[in-house]
Amino acid sequence: MKILFTVSLIIFLATLIAVILKPRNIGIGYSTIAGAAVSLLLGITTIGDVFIVWGIVWNATFTFVAVIIASLIFDESGFFEYAAIRIARSANGNGLKLFMLIILLGAGISAVFANDGTALILTPIVYAMLIRSGVDKKHVLPFIIATGFIADSASLPLVVSNLVNIVTSSYFSISFLDYAKVMIIPDVAAILATLLFLTLYFRKSIPKGYDMQRLGDPSEAIKDRLTFRLAVPTIILLIVSYSIGGIFGIPVALIAVPIVAVIFMIARVNGKIDTNRILKVAPWQIVIFSLGMYLIVFGLGREGLTGIILSILNVFSTMGGPLPTLLSGYLFAIIAATMNNMPSVMIGNLAISNFAHPGSLIYANVIGNDIGPKFTPIGSLATLLWLYTLERKGGIKISTKYYMKVGFLMAVPVLFFSLLVLWLVLL
């Protein structure tokens, strides 16, 4: 057993390194499928496990892809840029007010279009807008960090706000409304804590003002008026449909995919958006990645890792008050920061499923894996892509040391307040 555990751990670590470093630009999905194939050949996992794992991940992966495609379509229409400029104009040249409003805008986008949508779409828009407004590059950094951080810390409230949320709700068969009832209040706590600690940390770096005249008219950002006008009705339709579908046990993917497909066809027929490019950049690799990584983690968990985490959680469960929730959340956060949040939430779910009444552990796992990745650059794939995009598009290089310093100082207290409020909600 110890030999198989060691071998499965080596397979996992080798796969994770390949996913992070992407040698020869190999897609993340191909790396995980290669690792899963080795696991199958060595008998760590079986063909039967493939069907079990696909039953667990299909809903999450297709929902995530659909949500990201929707965010790309509305981004191309000018919806997010329009919103950013409107907010910048409403801040009336006040740098601090703009900083806070951008954080709140990021929180709203994360809730509906997932954390990846905020980090990868809103960040370049905010950067370009600030540069256009005459803000010096060194004063742009607080906004960039804030946008990247709020993308994850505010991705708690809805099932669709983070791939972690979708995977967990699917695994434990939690409906859209049942999930939201528990997590909306902790999400508000996370947003307020993020707003407070980011503002305190960057208070001296936030510009006092900016040139509003150089922002331009928000309407100039609109590239496809028809698709632009469909954004808000689509958001409302999706949320209402998720809520009703949850009552009848309909998987969110069976709601998100058809609705987004209709929006995609409207944009394609209208002809003002390059829908071929959207299909090309959509995260199709996530479909393969989810299956491959979960298979690897499934085998690793069976060979002993699940038992180790379960033993630790059992120790925490004997403690009183909020300690089990707090300590479990921090445990999941540390695991996410060191092994990446997708395999982390998967192994967390496997361990938690051994409890007869997991209760707050399910949601502590989600919070830990949503916010914990901010401890390190490898905590989530979105962060790695976000750092790469900043360097490539804006020439902004954020060192690992600086990222981890800010991430630790922000994530530790935000995680604490989110978990504490979760415990209060579930009392």
C-alpha cells in the first residue's frame, strides 16, 4: 500500500508540475490525461473509476465552459468595459472611491461570470482605462492586485461563481438555492473584509485622482449593441433558471449550456463579434483537465491521502465553537495553495464524504479552496494565467515574493472572517 501511495503521489506531483510549467506549451488537459493514463496502467485506478469520475465532473466542467464563453461574448460586445467606464465616471475623479467601486464591480462579475472571468477580462480593462486616464503605472498596481484578489475572494455566493463551487455542489447534490442560502452571507463578509484590508494596505499607493475627460463616453465601448443589450436579461434568466432548476434537481450545465448556446448563435448571426475566436480561446482544456486530474486524485486518495486528511479533520471535529470550521477551512486553504485548488477541492470532497453529517465541512472546503489559492501563485490556474497576461499585455511583472506577501496578508484575515461568518450562519 505504501508503495502504491508513493507511486500515485509521484504521478500527481509530476502531473502538477507539467500543468504549471506547460513544457513545449502542452495543454493542461493533455498533461492530466497522460498522468491519468499512467495511473490506469499501473492499476492505481480502473476503467470503472473513469465512469465514476466523469459522473462527478461533467456538470461542473460544462457549466464552467458555458459561463466563460458567455463572459467572453459579453466582453466582446463591450459590456464590461462600458461598466468600468461608467463606474470610473461615477467616482468623479476620486481615486480612492474608484478603487472601492472597482472592487465591488469585480465582486459582481465574479458572482455571475466566475472568478476566471473577472481576473482575465476585467483586469486588462481596468489597466487600459487607468493608463488612458493618465494614472502612472506604479499607481495602477493596487487596482490590478485588487481586481485579481477580489476575483477569488468574492467567488463564494453562487454555484457558478467558481469551478470549485460547481464541483462541490455537484458532488454533494446541493441545489443552486440551497447553496446560495448558506454562502451569500459569508460572501458579503469576504467582500467587506477584502475591501477593508486592500484599502488599508494600498492606502498610500492609490492615486488621489485621475483625468475623467480622457475616459471618453461609455457608449463608445459598445461594439455590438444587440448582444450588449442581452447581457442583463441573460444574467437574470440564468439565475432564475438555476433557482427553478435546482428545485427539480436539474443539473446547472443543462441550463447554462442551452442558454449560452442561444446567446452565442445570436452573436454569430449578428456578425459584429468574432465568434470563431471565442470558440478558439474558450477553456476546452478544462473538460479534459477535470477528468484527468480527478482520476489522479481519486487514485491518490484511495491509496492513503484521503485517510490522512480525514484523520486531521476528525481531530478538528472534537474541538468546540467555531474551531472545527476555522481550522478545517485553513487546512483546505493550505492544501489548495500547495497542490492547486482543483485537485485540493477534489481530495477534500473525498475525505468529507466519509462523515455521516459533514455539515459546515462542505462549505469550509469551498471557502478554503476559493480564497486559499491567493497564498501562492500556483494556487489556481486562473492566477497563473492572470500573471502571464499582465506581463504579456501590460508589461507588469509581479514577483513570487511580492505576490505571496500581499496574498498572505490579505487572504489570512479574509479567510478568517468568511469562515467565522459561515459558522454563525450554520449555527
